[in-house]
Amino acid sequence: MATTVFLALLCVSILGYSLNRQAAARMRANGTKLHSVPGYHGLYSLLSTIVPVVVLIVLWLALQGPTIDRFTMSGLPAGSLDELETGGRQLILAEIKSISRGRVFGNPEAWKVDAADRYVWMHAVAGWMLFGVVIVASLGIVGFARSRVAADFRARHGVERITSGLMLFCSTIAIFTTLGIIAALLFESIRFFERVPITEFFLGLNWEPQIPLREDQVAAEGAFGWIPVFLGTLVITVVALFLAVPVGLLSAIYLNEFATPRLRAVAKPVLEILAGVPTVVYGFFAILVVAPAIRSFGATLGIPVSPNAALAAGSVMGIMLIPFISSFTDDALSAVPKSLRDGALALGATRAETVLNVLFPAAIPGIVGGILLAISRAIGETMIVVMAAGLIASLTINPLDSVTTVTVQIVTLLVGDTSFDNPKTLAAFALGMMLFIVTLVINVFALRIVRKYREAYE
Amino acid sequence: MADATAGTDPKPKTGSTADLVRASLARRNRKQSTLQVLGIGAMSFAFLMLFILVASLVSSGYQAFTQTHITLEVFIDPEEVPLERLPRGGFDDVIEASLSSVLEDADPNDRATMRALGSLLSNGAQFKLRDRVVEDPDLIGQTVTMTVPVSDPYDQLHKGLIDRETPEQFRRLKNFEIAWFDQLVAMEAISKPLNTGLISNPDSRFPELAGLKGALVGSFWALSVCFAISFPLGIGAAIYLEEFAPKNKFSDFVEVNINNLAAVPSVVFGLLALAVFIGWFGLPRSAPFVGGMTLALMTMPTIIIATRAALKAVPPSIREAALGVGASRHQVVFGHVLPLAMPGILTGTIIGLAQALGETAPLLLIGMNAFITSAPSGPLESATALPTQIFIWADSPERGFASRTSAAILVLLGFLITMNAVSIYLRNRFERSW
């Protein structure tokens, strides 16, 4: 239905375009001097039809589903919904919807089949109503736009005003996205903290996100203390940085100072490939190659290594971060003014001394900014740890143990679960909010360092 | 030591400095070469890791590009498959009977043997036969030739992944089963053609039948939606910020937002989609449409940043010339600057879409990791995407899925390399330096 409606709108607006354009062209042929060329008269009609009607369609489609659901539920025979919680009502609605799609399981009660029929009927009616409203509204606007075609009508100004408005709207999408993220996380987190005390979340040392399946279940209370989860994230991040920082720094220094231009031309794109590999591939690499290798290496030394040790996930994450750190270091070293380098070399310093004692200290702010961004990447990285790290939160800093991370918990708590009314799924949003805040603070800090440093040399 | 001699030595000062420098030169050069060796070591480490990554994927994945098939003559016994009971019938019994007739020591009356025989073929074989018979009921009572995949353990055996030297109790195939298979090989009933099913089949619980069709179609829809949303919105925002926005608090705020969005962890976008698109707007779970909208929000900052860079690269003389002959600011931008910046914009867009194609975490949260055995026919139907399919298969315990995961990764990397190559081509072919 939606496709038909959009097609109809497109046809009507093209009709409006050609009507206005021809009208203006006729006027010009008759010798009238127009303010705007005929094309702008056409575009004016096209844009002033499409923009408001598309907004109307989107709003209609967004509101149609919930409205029809509500009508369906309120139209059920009295008494059929008594003594039912939200979950039970949703189940009945889902059943009605599945019957309306023709998927009938067992023998549903007659009133459910009736409701399904009504559901289908209402959808059809809503679709036709939308179609009618769109046709009437767009034809009306086309007629209005046609009536405005005149010699002194400033169609070009109108078109430019509309496009300016559209572009302004486009640039506010970023703000709306940020607002959406904050609203979603905040709203669900508040619902979480209504069920679990805020002090338990921030200070608790146990993370066992279970919920009772039955009322009378023993050991039903889950524990929601985020400290072990956060500690696990830190362990993996530290392991990743231990690998990525030295390798990234040294390779960037080598590429920047010692490598021949030909080697540089080859090596830089190859390093970029490492950055372009999707993280799910790194995750598979961790479980296919790195984790078994670390385990068998530990076995030859007689050290017990957990099957999903933090070391495996962390080192693969380190490999992922190498190009990130090396490109930031490379940029920072290249941004140091040539005069500093020339001065050091003229005083008789070797190239190594120039790099280590002159360029590197000058580039430190940029490099630190890059490392901070890498930390925030590592904290927010999901797929590698989901595939290669553990699920059970333990309070340990031993990288050979299995640890879990914030992102792993978010994914495992939410995958396959639809209801938003228990602490288990809501906990994921609380964790998500902490993740968002931590990475945001690090990012803002890092960007500030990088920018301040750039200004110093420009 | 050098300091002490320098203080007491009566020789002229210039000479002593030269000596000092000379004495320390070896140490300083050693330091330099140490740094160089460390640098080379670090770079080789990175390259080695890339090599191991690719090599391990290729070595475990190339096997999945072929699939062991068996060709059988099946007599469709009217007693097992009566016409009036179609589409039901003992199709598995018919196939087992045909197998036992060609194999020497298979006793058709021993039920354990027959069950073992049945597991030689892929579970889909009987359905394939059923579909053929339902389509053409005249086949009942005749002998048909059919080529079907063998089940996963035999596939592994044929590809040499099951070691025949392993003691029998640790092996997935018993000695008599291997003997059967060797008989079939001797009869030339076994073939190993290119595994077209990897691309043309949807997902399945059985590795020998599982393919990427559903994931490819799902990824196609998600990327189309992502492109349709992020491309116009991204370009609009970039043009506004670069060409029209006044320098004020609002523009700065928008810029800060865009820069921050580019660094927000992808899983947070998944939470946004789950809470807002699915929870509040009531859009369906697992739908590529929702996935595409989520990916669009993540891709938009990339497109905006690339577009702004491309617009900035157009020299001011173009703008001034157009303004000079009387064009309005809109006409300058849409008629002259934007077309000149298009190659750069397209390059950035393709790179952004390539990133979106590999993105997994947000798609997991909106449920695009469901087990779905048919390709979606529209963007609002449940589907998986290429990276989530890789995740599902990587989690599956069957041996056959390990090589299929690697093969799926190779397919994904193939797409990414193609997209990047196209963007590099576009840049080299159309981008002008002024």
C-alpha cells in the first residue's frame, strides 16, 4: 500500500511540475517577461507538493499501526481481557495479528478470529483513506501552485527557500540522533533503576543478571553490580593497548622516518586493510586461530589458560587497533614543522635522535589523542569480545582468565529477548548508558587534545 | 672516561670535541639501527598477522567452495510412494533401498544398517525427490537419476578432513561406512562440483545445504535502505554546513554532534534502534528496513565528512566566476560546485557503505541473527545479513559450518574489496586536482 501511495504522489507532483512549467513557458512565448525561468515554476510546484505530503504520509504510517492495535484491543468482547497483565494482552494481540496473516495454530476462539478479520479490514480501510487523503491533498497543492504562476511570481526564491529548509532539516538529523540515543538510554535506564537500586549497580561486586522464571523460585534475585563487568572491559582494553601501542608507534616511526618512498607507498595501504576488516572477521580469527594457539602455548609451559581467555580477545583487538594508532602517530609526526627536524639534523643529531628527542615530544599531544580514541574504540568494540571473550563476570585482572565486557553483556542480555519490562533486559540499557558516557568523555577529551595541538603549529 | 681526559688533556678544544663525538658515534649509530630494527619488526608483525588472518581463512574456507555430491538411480516404488498419498510418502525408504541395492554388504532388512545408509545422504535429498515426484506424478514406478549432496561427515571424508588413521571410536564415521563410501567412489557415483548452493541456497540447519542467499538478499535490502536514507540526508547536511551555515552556536553544535556520532560505539546505535524503532515505533524485528535505518545513522557522519572535504576541494574561483555572471548562491552550489565535488562524494559514500556492510553488532540487537530458511522478498520481512550470518555459522557446532564460515567471510571480504576498488577507480578516474 505504501508503495502505491508514494507512486501516486510522485505522479501527481510530476503532473504539477509539467503544468506549471508549460504555463510559464506559454506566458514567455506570448512575450511576457517572467521573474523566474519556467523550470523554476515547475520545481516550485513539485517541491511544495512532495515535501508536506511526504511528511503527512510518514506521520500517518507511524501512527496507523498503534492506532489500529488500540482499536482492535478495545473492540474485543467485554471480559476477554480481564485479569491480564500487559504481557498477556500483547500475547493476545500477537495471536490476532498472526491469524490475520493467515497463520492459524490450533483452534483459536471465535472472538479472536473476528478480531483478526476486523484487524485486516481496518488496515485495508486505513490504506484507502491514506490513498484518498494523499490524492486530495496533493491535487489541492498542485492547483494552488498552478494558480500562482504569474510574471512577477518569484518561483526561484520559493524553490531556494524550500531547499534551504530541507538542508537545514538534514543537518539537524545528527542532533536528533544524539537526542534519540540519550532519550532511549536514559528512559530505559530510569526504568531499570526503579527496579534495581542505583547504589547496587555502581558499587555491587557481583554481576549475575538472572530473573525469576516463577514467583517461588529459589535464588531468584539476580545481582546487578557493574564493577566486575567494567573491570573485564579494562583488562581486555589494557591487553589490546599493550600490543597495539608499541607496534603502532614503531611502525609509524619507521614508515615516517626511515622507509623508502616505495616501501611507504606499499606498506601504508596494507596497514589500512587491517583497519577495513570487519570486526566479526576478527572475532572468528580469534576463535579459529589465536585462542587455540595461546592455549596450546600455555599448555607447553604448563600454565592453565581458560578457553576464552582475555588474552585472546585482547590481542586480536590489539591487531585491529594497530592501523588506528599508526595512522594517528603518522599524522602527528608529519604535522611537526619541518624547521624542527632540519634544526636537529643540522646540529648533528642522528635521525633516530631527531625522532626520539625532537619530533616525538612535539607530536606527543596528537599521539596521546590517538591512543585515547583507540581506548574508546576498544571499550566500545563488540563483535570480537562477543565471539572470543567469556560470559561470566569474575573479579579478576589475570588476562589468562575468562572475563566478560560491557558490550558482551549488552548483546547477550538483549539477543532473543523482546519484552522490556524486566531488569534483565533493562540492565543492558543501563550498561549501554555507561558505555555511551565513558566513550563520550574519552572522545571529547581526545578531540580537544588533538585540536589544541593542531592549532599550536598552524 | 671521555670527560676525564677532556678536562686534563692539553690538546686544543676543537680536537677534543671531535674526539668526543667520534667516540660516541658508534653508540649513537647502534641506537639508530636498534630503532630501525624495532620498526621493521613492528611492521613485519602487523603484516604477518594480516597474512595469517587471510591464510587461515583461505585454508579453511576454500573447501566449502566445492561440495561432494552423489549420483543415484532411484526406483520410485509405487508401494512406498502411492499416488493418492502425495505429497506424503516413503521417499527416504525409496532412496535407502536404492543405496542398499548398489552397495554389496548392505542388508536391506537390518534397520540399523538402513538408518546408517539414510544418513549418508543430505537430509534434503528426500525433499528434493518429493518435489520432483509431486511436480510429475508419472515418475512413480519409474527409475530416476538424481544428484544430491552427501551429508556433512561424508563431505568431510571426501575432502580429506577426516583422518582415516584415527581409531574408530574417535571418528565420526565407522569403518563400514567408510567402506561404503569407498565403494561408491569406485563406482564413480561421487562427484565434487563447484558449490553453487553456497550462494543460491538459504540458511539451513544442515551444513551441506546451508547457503548465503538469505543473507545476501537481506544485506542488499539493508544497504539499499541505508543508501536511500544516508546519501541525500548526508549531502544535504554537508552542503548546508559547508556552503550556507552562518558561523553561530547552532552550526558549531551540529558539528560537535556529527563528530561525536562518528565515534559512538556501534552497539549503542543498536540500543537506539531497539528502543526507538522497534520499541516505540513498533517496526518489525529482524527486518532489513530497520537494519538499514540504523546503518544509515552510522554511515551519515562518514558521508557528511567526505562531502564536506570534497566541497572544500573545489577552488573558490569556480564559485566566484559563477557569482560574477549573476548566479544565485543556490545556483552556484547545485549547478557548479556539487557536480565538481561528486566524484569525491561518491568515493566517500562507497567507503561508508562498505563499513556498513561489515557492521554486525547493531544488527544483532535488532534481531537480524534469526534462523530463517527462506530469502526475504521485501525490506520488511525477517532476514539475516552477511555479517550476522557469519556470526550464526561461527556459533554452530557442526564441523561443516567452520569451513562455511570462512567461505562466507571470503565472500564478504570479496564484496568489500570490490567496493573499495570501485571507489579508488572513481577517485583516480574522475577526481580533478586544481
